Amino acid sequence: MPDTPDLGPVAAGMARLAAGIDEAGLDDPTPCPKYAVREMLAHVVGLSSAFRDAARKDLGPTTNTDPSTVTWVLADDWRAQLPVLLEELVTAWRTPGAWDGDTQAGGITFPAAIAGRVALNELLVHGWDLARATGQDYDPDEASLRVSYALLAPAAEDPDRGGMFGPVVPVPGSAPLLDRVIGLSGRRPDWSPQGAG
């Protein structure tokens, strides 16, 4: 198994993006058609707690719930809650043993070494979603981008892949790595709120 990734950079990026979101923009569209900014933030809160607990092997309601069955409601205290959860998520995946054995997230049991990479990818891609939706700059680190690309590329042709990832959007091989990752996640790299809906 290659060296385990560090979720710190993508978590820090997510925290910065969340801090830059204006309350007036919470109902704005995101690249996920069913999710406005507020639902996307609620989803990030949920996945942060789920993957924190997955790293801790603290299995229960946060880890055994299929996210596609959840109605995402943003708590009033999300601005205080999310940075704490992101810090706990990073700490949990830096703890010895977090990447060993099996764990659970989204109701699926799978190797912790994959779960940690899924958590990183979720933060990276949804960071892009929120950056695009709110007009903020987004420049994730290359190491995290390579983890996401390696995770998404093998499943690119799977017709049954679900969740928040739609069919792959073709992106030239010469495009920036972020654009290629976003295309693999089923999003158009040129998405903008003006063209949504």
C-alpha cells in the first residue's frame, strides 16, 4: 500500500471555502442539480462526521446510513460545527491504525485504506462544487488531486456508479489535472451558476 494520504490540505480548503460563503448565497445552485449551497454544506457536515467515525472504527448511525436516503438540512450552527468536524476528520485519519483493516461509511463496509481516499475525494470534489457555486478561487494541492484521480479513473466506465457522481464528462488529456478529476466525477469543468438550471 502506498503512503497514506493526508486529508489536511483538502480539509483546510473546505474550511476556507465555507468561511467565505455569504448567508445570502445559501440557496444558490451548485454543480449537483438537486443540491443548493445549503444542502451541499449539510452533506459536507454529514460526510465529515461519517468519515471521522469510519477512521475511528466507531461504527453506528453516522457510518451505516446510505447518503442517498438522507434529506440534507443545514443546522443553524454550521459555521461553528463544520471547522471542528473537519479538524476531527483530519486528526482521525492521522491516528495510527486508521488506515488498517476494514471500516464502514455510507452503509458500505470496505477497506479503511479506500475509505480514507474516498473521504479525501469527497472533500476535494465538493470543495470544487462550493467554489464554483460561490465564485471563490479553488486550487487543491497536486498530491490530493492525484489521489482523487487514481480513485475515480478505474470506475469511470461503471454504468452503475451512483451517489452524487454522474456519467463521466470527457475532458482532454492535456487539460489541468483538476479539470480531469472534475470530469471523472461527472461534472463539467466549465460549469457556472449563470448556466445552471
